[in-house]
Amino acid sequence: MNSPVDDLLKLPGITVERYSQVEGCIFFELKINDAQVNCYRCQQSSQELHRQTILLVRDLPAFGQPVYLRVPRRQFYCRHCQRYFTEKLDFITWRHKQTKRYEEQIYQRVLYSNIEQVGREEQLSPEIVESIFKSTSNQVKKKDWSRVERLSIDEVSKRKGHKNFVTVVSDIDSSSLMEVIDSHKQKDIIEALKQQPIDLREQVREVSVDMWAGFRKVVIEVFPNAAVVIDRFHVMKLVNERLNKIRRLAKVTTKGSRYLLLKNHQDLTESEQAALELILNQSACLRIAYEMKEEFRDIYETCQSVESGKHRMSQWLVHAQVFYGKVTRTIRSHLSEICNDFISHTTSAVMEGINNKIKLIMRLGYGITNFENLRSRLLGCFP
Ligand SMILES: [Zn+2]
């Protein structure tokens, strides 16, 4: 049976033999329960312990004090290979002097702070913190593409209001960021995404993009079996921008009017609905344009098939033409791809969530000029 200390330590197959406190640090002396170990070359088990030394390994702090584990480093003899081998432990990366969980914690803290500060707080040299950060981020950067079927490709400006973009690629089904590319040029994006083997790229059946033609060429080139979907998020953004312009043209400048007009009507509180009513009373044009926006949103909310979506959108385009001029022309020229959104219909909220999180991380990381650091930080902040 486990002792209470074993339970606290949460290292399976390990027993704490004793612990001590020396100069403000806690030391645990560990014993490995299993007497036999599989040879890593031939997988045959061996009980022939040849030599045992002690490795001092840093672990997560406890009660505000640094924790060190005294871990047996066992060398066995394998009769099958006729060679010695050293046991590898799950909770420590080979040749590292910290547990994996401690390294993971250091990595996360550096993401939201910086190497020098974490080093000071943990009494580790900046060199050690940096090497932990690098080795962990190399593991994090290896994203698992094996189950990716639906992707979104989007661009995010590095700094608010700047035309300096990175391209972000996300897995819609797992809401995870898969890749960040330091460019929004077609050729660079294609090159970066082609790093993934073709059999994984062939599994992708849907890619959501905005209306920029460059992304469409990327999809055709990189994901041969994928349908291009222009997602609702970007189409709604166009409609909303136009509605806001109509508001300005109608000289409606009431405080909060932009917010109230763009927010989904069904999400408005009673007092917000009353405030909106006062705003719409100021301009008949604005009222019509607002109702058209809500009708457009309703198409997305209620249509369940590509056919019905296409039908209602075509009707909308006809009577919205006067108010939404250029926007209706853009939508019309991409209508099939926009209506592909009705196939699975779940993209928009996910995309919005991912985009907001990316923007937040970019703001937190303000001043990160090195792209590799920014990329590590972004990829590391998503599961
Ligand atoms: Zn062997």
C-alpha cells in the first residue's frame, strides 16, 4: 500500500524511503518498486542489477520550498543482448536533471513572463531556464496532425493597427493552433504547410479561409481533397463593417451605438434593446440596414443545408443590394464557397475564440521581436 507521502508525490511505481529538510530545501529519497526492467534494445526483462548510483533531480516546489528527488539510477545486465543498459524513467527526460513536470511548469511560466525572472524566482541560472524552455518548446512545437480534418487559415496582425501579419493555422475540431507562419505571402504559406507529409494533408477535407484569393490557391496546392469554405466569421465581419459605415453616414453618433448595432439582437438585454430602439429612431435608413443585417445573421442561424442557405442568401442579395452595394457583390462572387459553411456549420465560434486568444497572447508578449519566440509562445499556449 502507498504511504501518504507516496500519494502526494504522485510518481507511479515509486516509494519514498525517507525525506529530510536541509537549508530550506526538501529532499526525497526514492525507491523504484519494480525489481525487473525491460531492456530498451530487445524489450526482454532483466533482474540482474549491475550497479546503482544516485541522481539528484529537481522537482516541483512544495510549501514554498525547492524539492529535490534522490532517484536511483540503475544499470542492469541483459543476457539476451549481452550488454549493460541503464533504466529509463518515465518522469525524467533522458539525461535531464529536472522532472518532466517541473520542466513543463518552468516552460509555462516563461511563456507568460521571461527567462530572467523565472530564473530568479526558482534560483536557477538563466542558461538552465533557457535550455529547459527550448527543449520543452521543441516538444510542444511537434503538433499532432494525424487526426486533422478541418482547418482554418487566417491572418493576424502582429501589433494592433499594423499591417505586419502572421498566418495562423488552426484545427477546428480540437480548437487548437497547429502552425504559425511569419508571412502572409502565398508561397511562404505553401512552403511551410508542405512540411507535413502528403498522407496527412490528404486527410483534410475542409479548410476555412477569408475572401482573400491567395488562401484559396494555398488550399488547392496543399490540401488536394479539401473543400474551400469561406467562414461565417469573415462574411459577418464584412456585413457588420458596412452597417457601421451606414451608421456613420447617417450621422448617428450616440455613445455605444456601434456596439448595440453589431451585437446579435437575441443577446441584447432589455435595457440594451430600449437603447437600440432610440438609436434606430434617428434614421430610417439605418433601421432598414440593421434589419437586413439581422436577417443575414438569421440565414446562418437557421439554414441547415447548402441548398436552403444558397436560396435564402440569393434572395437577400437582391434586396440588400441598395444598402450593402459592394458587400453584396463580394458575397455573390464567392457564393458557393460561402455556402459550404452550411455543411458543418460550427466554425465561426471556434475561429472567433482562437483569434481572440491569439490576440491576447500577442498583447501579453508585446515587445517579442524574435519570431521563433512568438511562435513557441503561441503554440505553447494552445493544448
Ligand atoms: Zn537486451
